[in-house]
Amino acid sequence: MEFISALGLIVAVIFTFMIWSYLYKESFIFRIAEYTFIGMASGHAVVMAVGQITKTLGSAISVGQYIWVIPAILGLMIYTRYYKPTVWISRLPVALLVGVGTGLAMRGLIEAQFITQIISTIQPKETIDGIIIAILTMCTLTYFIFTWEPKGGSTRKAYNSILRIGRITIMVAMGAAFGVLATTRLTLCVSRLQFIVNSLSRLIAG
Amino acid sequence: MVFKEGRIATFFALVIVVGAILYFINRAKIGKISKIRKIPGLIAIEEAVGRATEMGGSVLFIPGIGGLTTVEGPETLAGISVLNYTAKLCARLGTKIVAAIRMPEVIPLAEEAISTAFRMEGKFEEYRPDMVRYLSSDQWGIATGAMGIMQRERVKANIMLGFFAGEALALAEAGAVAGAIQIAGTATNTTQLPWFASICDYCLFGEEVYVAGAVLSEDPIQLGSIAGQDVGKFMAICLITIGILMYLLKVDWLIRLLKI
Amino acid sequence: MDETKNKPSEKMAKLDARIIYLAMFIALLIPILRPLGLPLPISDMTRKAYEYVDSLPSGSKVLLALHVSVGLWPEVEPGTIAILSHLFSKSIKVVIISWGADEPVLVESTLTKVDKMGKQYGVDWVNLGYYAGMETAMAAFAKDVHGLVKRDFYGTPIENLPIMKDIKSAKDFNLVIYDTASDIAPMIRQFVAAYGIPMVAFCTIGWVPSFMPYLTAGQIVGMVPGIRGGAEYELLIKRPGSGATTTDALSLGFILLIVLSILGNVIWYSRKIGMR
Amino acid sequence: MSIFKRREIPVIITAFSGFLMVIEYFFTIPLVASISTGIREWASLIAAFAVGLGATNLGIIHASRVRHRRENWYLSAWLLFVMVLMIIVGIFGTTKHPLYDFLFANVYSTVGPTMWGLLAFYLASASFRALRVRSLESLLLLISAILLMLLSAPIGGIIPGVTVVANWVQNVPNTAGMRGILLGTALGAIGLSIRTLLGYEKGYLPE
């Protein structure tokens, strides 16, 4: 085996165990891995960002789109926050980011998580299951009503049992997701263990 | 002005919800406030910070791993609002608080939230820059970093509110091993909720995450808007009821209406 | 919340945790070192997929479409290895295309684990790389392969690849195999509904319930669910591989998880009674 | 003027860009479409500029730890060294530089799979400690978790009936529960967005 790739395997295997050592105890060994990774990932993020900035600005300027100077200035404005009298300037680009995010969320979620979900509830694939899903969905939704509840009497009792069914539905869903995700987690761990065993046997075999 | 095809019904649904929110905000402005049901996880924040203080430990806050510019944006903002409230409690009690951050553009918001809280409590001189810690833009950077902080800085209250992904299980379990009271919540990525629901002491589901800031602020205008959101829920319940009856009667114009 | 959860038994919980981690480590490691061959009943959905593929005449052309992220790839990899070995053993031509950016690289590394039986790149199989746009790309590919695809993953113009000569549109394929960790509906719309090409799904376990109706309705001819399905397929082609190892490990892991959840409750209750 | 500096201008910018995104989605207005596409591209460029805030944050915190010789200061120094090394090699030697490539392939890329693997161990301890039967709700959570584990475990196929029941649980109550949460999520996000766009959410802007 080539020296560099052998060294790579050794490093990867050692690094894996340094991180897993956290399970035994948070120790110096884990800390080295933690600090190395945070340093490396932050450096990598900067490299990627610089790449993105030079690529975007470079290609824009080369075709004469000088308007791209504006976002570049906005981007640099973030750094005025380190000098107190100009902190307010740094809030402007951040305000733009917040606006874009909230706008995208509003338009995306009303479609994907509201209308689409209602349509698939009232367009079931099987009748009986479809009706059960519709009823349980409404009970779950009732659990999220914050400002309204019936006053006293039998309505109140009925309402409370709807809430209970809603809560139970959520919990069954949580259990189901727990069980399904467990498969993925175990599979990924097995594939990591396989990597370690294979690496070690390759290293021993030379 | 031309509507885009297939989005007309969606637009009107949005208009109804937003209209209801604005209506209730205006009602709140003239003093008519709706009562809001209690969310146990939010009440527990005070208890958690109190216990961390008693035990001489610190409070860790993670406003999710999402950024600002995508659909995860509002979830991050919800986390920041609760961070502001938690920081106020910490400033009042003199408890150490650390906010772990993944996306760099969230750093200014977190710093603003904590420093404002300390200033409002009249303890601005106790605010330190290392209360906000960027732990790299990698999902596992914030996970390993926060796991390290939990043990090294004796975290006794761990509050996680915002967008989370695969690292949710690692964070919740590491927090439990550290012996922290844990309050956690996430919304759009529902697949991560089971970890929070089973491992953490308190869990906020979906919409509860978004209203957390409003509830904690006790600001009547913000509270008013929650009543508007409830109108949306009544609308959904009505549509589902009518829709399923129509399905049984084999009529499909409601579905076609929703798809225009 | 509950007092017993954290406070008095904190030290105990820490000690317990290490033993539990070790138990899990051993449970997952044993089958890797020495496969146990635990019983694995073969499900109908996998058998249907196998039988369909097995009945394809030699010289058939199969499209393998991929949409699985890096994190979930290990779940479908054993099945993919098994199906590729099966196809290569029957001299069937395979065209691979990806709807996500990472998949071309992932499938390349998977292909190194497949016995190709002397099959040649460009003649018997080809990796066309990644095409963005999901359903738009699917539709474009199905309608006019040469309109969308100009070069393969390595940059070779597809006119230079003999395999691509007779493949002009979706109609030229005898079967579509879809490796997926996302919804199957777009592929059904663009290939099954539009051109009537039969389809088999290799999916992550989480999607099984959502895909079931398509199987019962006959819109897909077979389904191979996750690692378990991959191991079943390995058994069917009589080449036990990493799928069988992983399913053994999964079985042990799940037994451990179930025992732990029950044991945890037993200990908790007995402590609670003891404290009274 | 000072009051404008504090709140009004940022809120106006937020509201403008936010409502623009919404309008673009529902209506075909060429001018709005081009402006909002432009702003989205701008936002991603601004976010790229913001990455420097992260490096600055690490620089300030860890440099001060090194300067004051705090506990583990040499680790802080190491973190900064690694970060600067990656930046210098990555920018001046490009990401294809052998050293960058080696570190990326064997250290950076190792952490993801390792941490995913770690989750299996945490799953085991969570099953032991957290799946407590305190009420009917938590009993049902436990049962549905076990059922779904049996469904995915090969060994589950041996027990008759498990597949049918587990599939039903995943198909029906699970779909309903998740759907209820998603519907609420959409409304919650809209409520929070409106509060933000109108300047009522105050968490992140100074009073």
C-alpha cells in the first residue's frame, strides 16, 4: 500500500476512536479531536466562502454587472459592528437576510405544509384508514390551539378527550419515528465499524 | 397583475391567515387580549436556570443549526427570542450562559440578544464576548463543540430551540449524561422530535417553538397574533371535515378548488 | 418533571451508560468479524423484484436511477451491489443516472465492490452523472435521452459510447430501477405513467409505507426495502455480502435496544417501589 | 435620527425584502421577479461575507485564552493554527493542494461518519434511560417504537402479524401525528414571520 494512503487510513481510524472516547469520558483525547475539527471546519468554511465571493463577483464584473458592488458593500458592512458608533450600519445587511428568510418561509410553508397536507388528507388512498388519519390529524391540530377552549360542561369534557387523543397520536408518531430512525443510526454505525475493521485488516496485510 | 397557476388557493389561504393575525393584533392594541394556554416547557426555563444557578453550573443555549436565509430562518429567530429571555434570567441570577452557534450570520443576532438582555437587567458590565461561541459551520462541529462544553463548563440547564438535524440525538444524550435539565424543541424537521420528546425533560412541538418568544415577551400585541394563528387551525379543521365528507360522497370540487 | 430521572441516580446512570455503549459495540462488531447467518425470511416485495429482473431476456436494457444522499447511501448500497451483480451476470446493459450531486461518486465506489464478470464500460454499462432539476430532468431524459445527456460522468461524449447508440428515449428501456431516499411519485409520473416502463424501487426503510399503495396498484413491480431488502436480494442471487453482515448486526442491535428499553423500565419500577 | 438608526430602517428593509419574496411567488410580475431573484442572490453573497464573523469570533475568544494562559490555552492555539493553516493552504494553494486534500479526506470527512456512528451508542442509552412508561402516552410511544424496530429488523419478519401492525402504525397514526405538527408549524412560521416583518419581534433588535 502506498505510504500516503496508509497514513490516511491510520489517521482516520485514530480520529474515529478519539471522538468515540467521549463515550467513556470527556478527556484530553476528545478535546484534541474537537478543537482540530472546529478549527479545520471553520477554515474550510472561510475557504469556501472566499471561493464563492471571488467566483460570483469575478463573473459579474467580467460581464460588466457593476450592480454586484452593492451586495459586496452590504457584506462588508457587517463588519462595522466591531466599532460601537457604527454598529447600526451592520444591522442593515442582517435585516435583509432576515427578510429573505421569513419571506421564503411564509410562501414555502403555506404551500408545502398547509395546503398540500390538507389536500393529501382529503384525498386518501384507502377509505377507512383515510378517515382515521383525517380524524387523528384534526385531534392533533386541536392540541395546538392556544387561545380558545370551551367553558365547563360536557363540551369541555369532549374537548379534553379530543386533546388527549391528539396527544396520544403525537406520542405514537414519536415512537414510530424513533423506531424507523433507529435503523438508519445502527446501519451507519455498522458501516463505520466495517470501515475500521477493513482499514485495520488492510494495514496489517500491508 | 397575473396569478401564477396552481397558487391562487394557496394565496387566499395565506391572506386569510395573515388577515386574522392582523385583526387580532389590532384588537390587542385596543386592549382586548386573548388568554393563552400554558406551555410547560416555557415555564420550566425559569426553573432550569434556577437549578443551574443553585448547583453552580452554567446554562447552554443552542438556537438550532439553521441559518437566516432559508425556510429555517423563522425557527432560528424563534430560538433567538427565547435566548433573549433566558439571558435576562441569567443576568438577573448571575448565572453563566453560553450560546453555541453554527451559522455565522446568526452570531450578530445572538450577541445582540444577550447583550440587550444584560443591559436591560442593568448588568452590561458582566456581558462577555465569549458568551456567544461559533463552533464552525459544520453540523458536527457544533455537535462536538457543544458536547465538550457540556462536560467542561458544568452545564446544568441545556436549552435547544430552533432547527435541528441528525445531531439532535447526540446533543440530547450528551446533555442527559451531563445531568442537565433539558428543554428542547424543533419544528420543520419533525423527524428529530422523537429524540427531544423521549430524552429531554420538556419538549416543544412544531408551532409551540414559534410562539415561544411571543408568550415569554408577555407583549399583548405579539400575544394577539397567536389568536390569529388559531383561526388558521379552525380553517384547516373545517377544510378537512368538509373534504373528507365530500370524499365519501365522491365529490371532488374542493380538491380542485384547492389546487387552482 | 420526574425526580428519579436525573438526580439521585446520576452516578449510577453514568456507569450504566458505559456498559450499554460497550454492549452495543460488541453487538454490532460480532457479525462483522464473523457473520452469524441469522434467519432472514424473504418478503414478497423483494421476491417480486427479483423474479421480474430474473425473467428479463438477455440483451435487455435497464436504467438505474439514483436519488440517495451520502448519509443514507449505506442503507441502499448492499441492495445496489446485489442488483448490479445480478444484472451483470445476465448480460443486461445498465445505464446509470443520478438526480442528486453526490450519487455519481457514490455509485462509482459501489461499483468497485461489484463483480463485473468481464463487462466493459461504455459497452455494457455507463455512468451518465448528475442532472439537476429533479422532475424536470426526469421528464427531459425520458423524452429525449440525447437531448439532455451530452457527456458521461467522465466527460466522454456519448456518441463515442456504443451502449448509448440504441437508447433514444425511455421507451428503449425494459426496466427502470430506482434507488431512492425520496418520494417515488415523480419517477412514476415520468416513466411508468407516461411511457409504461415497469419499475422496481430500492428504497430506504422509511419510505416503505408510502410506496406500498404503488406496489398493490401494480405501478411498481417490486420493492427492495433498505438493508433488509438488500440482504434478501443477496440471498436470492446466492451471494451473501455486506447486506447479510449488516442485517445480522441490525438484528442483534435491535434485540439489544428492545431488551434495554424493557430492562430500563423494570429497574426503574423496582427502584420506585424500593423508595416507597 | 438615533431612533431611526436603532429600529426603523432595519425593519423597513426586512419588510421590503420579505414581502417581495411572497409577492414573487404568487404573481407573475417580471419586475418583481427579477428584483427578488436578485435580492436572493445578494443574500447568499452577504451570507458568504458573514462567514468571516465566525472566524473573527473564534479569533477573539481563543486569542484571549492564549494571551491570558487560561486552562487548555495550548488547545486554543492549536485550533487557531489549524484554522489559519486551512485558510492559507485552501486559498493560496487551492483546495486541490495535496496537504488540503489529505486533511480534508482523512480528518474532516472522518468526523461525519464517526458522529453518525456515535448515535447508535446514544440510541442504546436513550432506549435504556428515556423510554420510561409513566403514562398511557409513554407506553404507546414505547410500543410503537418497538414495533417499528421489529419491522426494520430482519428478525421481525419471523413474528407473525408484526409487519401488518407496524406498517399500519407508520401509515396511519404516524402520518396523522406528523401532519398535525406540520400544519401547526406552517401557521406558527407565518405568525412569527408577520411579527418579524412588522417589527413586533424584538428578540434580536436592541430596545
